[in-house]
Amino acid sequence: MQAENTTPTSITANRLIGELVVDWDDLHHSQYPFNLLRTACPCASCRGGHENMSLEPDPKVFESQLPESPATHLVKVDLVGSYGLSIEWQDGHRFGIYNWRYLRLLCPCQKCRKEYGEQNE
């Protein structure tokens, strides 16, 4: 599985269960809890400045996620060109762009955590 070469075929936000579902062109199915997406926001503000930004999610985001709050309630999801998503949260935050590679590396399923987690060690 190569995160660099995959693109979504379907993206669905389910506000009732707080989850973004992405089906990928390699037939992988990813389910992202909203609190994981917000915890892993790739913007400079959430990462603590430009010097802390990375092309890959920080592995720590899988260990500590934000509790339910306006910061984890999704308002809307917009496509950014043909390369990613922008998410607006109920607390007004909307600055992170989750490119396809970053989003795929953020997949919380066991298969991806095993494959991508080993790459980050």
C-alpha cells in the first residue's frame, strides 16, 4: 500500500457518529473519528509553528485525542483542489489542509497503523 499514490473515490461525513469515512482507489476503507482529525490538524497553529509541521501525522495523535467539544464538531468539509480536504470545526477553526497522503497516513485501522506506524519509528 502506498499512501503517495492513493486518492479517495468517496468521502462521507457522518455527524451522528462523529466520523469521516473515506473509500480509496486501492479499495481501502478508512474511518476517521472527528476527534482524531482535529487532534491531527496539520495547520501551523495546531502544530505549534511552521518549524513543527510535517508531511506525516505525529504518531502521538493516536494516543491522545481531544474530548468531545465544539473543537471536535465538524461544520463542513471542502475539497482543496484535487489534492486534499479543508475541514471547518464548530469552534471556528478551519486552517488545516489534509492532503490525500497525510489523510491516508492518518488512517486509524490496524493494518495502516502497523504499516505506517513502522515507517515512522
